[in-house]
Amino acid sequence: MKICLFANRDLASQLALAYLIKGLDQHHLSIFISETVGNSSHYVDALKELSQFEKTAMNSLTMDFDQLAETVGCKLQGFSDLNNRINATEGVARISDCDPDLIISVRFGLIIDQPIISLPRFGVLNLHSGILPQYRGVMATFRAMLKGDSHIGSTLHYISDRGVDTGDIISIEKIPINPECSYLLNVLHLYPRGCDQVLRAVNAIDTMQPLLSRPQQGRPSYYSFPNNQEIEQFMALGYRLFDPTELQLIKDLQP
């Protein structure tokens, strides 16, 4: 199949792409990247520090985004030159040129509209790093830890319209929260199993097996970036957003 991978320029996406391109080596891949999720100008200081540490960790990994793209024989593409107007004629054409059978989104920071959603014959799948519909939006793991949940999870679902994290659910994988690990490392621990969710779905599609899905059930909640008060509450529980001593553990997560 011809598959377009949509990712964001962040640490979790970098690790996820490494997993996915290894597992999708029998398919023709094109990779598109967004530069941010949401408006980073709204970050409080603690989130800016988290972002800076992520950049340090990204630089320590074996392959950057351009090198990951090179390993599958494509050039990394984005939409910053179009002022992120991905749904404009030029953006849609850029994706259409890849003639995708399937689009897979992992942490992609731009909202896609119907002209793009209708391009691939097998639809658009999104791997969300949170349990839906309880944790729509960003930093779902932070919210789960703050609420005292015992588990976090990743949800594979369809994107069928402009709604954020609203599509029919294919699968949910849960793992226990490790209170000894930072928020960041807990998030990263989601992706080995989360990427397996994607690979199972692709295999089902490729072998003409039914890929079952169901509408989201339960009361939905949507979250944006936490404010200072919420981060202080998080810290008061003994949690950390990141921990520089975990850098080797992060590098060990590479496939």
C-alpha cells in the first residue's frame, strides 16, 4: 500500500516513526510533518522547559526526522511554507501527489478537512496518546496522572471530520502509570504498544480482513495545555514533567 505518515516534530513522534517505518517496510511510505501542536506561545514556563529538554533528547536519538525519511526513500515534507494551510489547494495537492491508500496520523499538529480525509481509499487513522473519549486534546497523560488514574492509554481511531479526537474507535491499549517516572517518560512508554495497534490495523487492511470500529461512548472531555496552577498541583503529587536522568532510558526506547 501507499501510506502517508503524518507526525509532529517532537520526541514521541520521532520514536513512533522509528517503530512504524520498521514495521511498515513492505509498504511505500511518504512522511509529512507539522512543526507544533497548538499555540506554543501559550506555554507556561514549565512547559517551555519541557520542550527544551525534548529537543535535547531528540538530538540524542540515532536518527532525526530527515534521516528517518531517507531510510524509506522519501523526502520529509511539511506545510510551513504554506503558512500551515494544509487544507488549501496547494496542501491538498501535496498529499494527493502521493496517491495514498491510507493516511496514519501520530501527534500531527494540523487539523485536516474533508478534501484530505477523502483522499485515501482506506481512510485516515489517528493514534491518540490518551483514552477516548475521556481525554481528548493535548497532554492526556498529564491529565490522567493529575486525576490519580492507575492507567494511561493510547487510542487508535478514525478521523472522519474536523472534530478533534472524535472519530470511531478501533482499539485502546492501556498500561499502568509508573509513579517513579516523569510525565514525559510515561508518555513515551505508550508508543511501543501504540504503534503495534497501528501495525495490526494496517495488516488487517492489507490482508482484506475487517477492521472493526465503534462510536465513542461515555461523556467526553477535552483538555488544552495546563496552566501554572495545574502544574503546581501535579508537582505536589510528587510527579515531574521530565527528568534529565531519564535520558538513557529514553534512548533505550528506540527500536
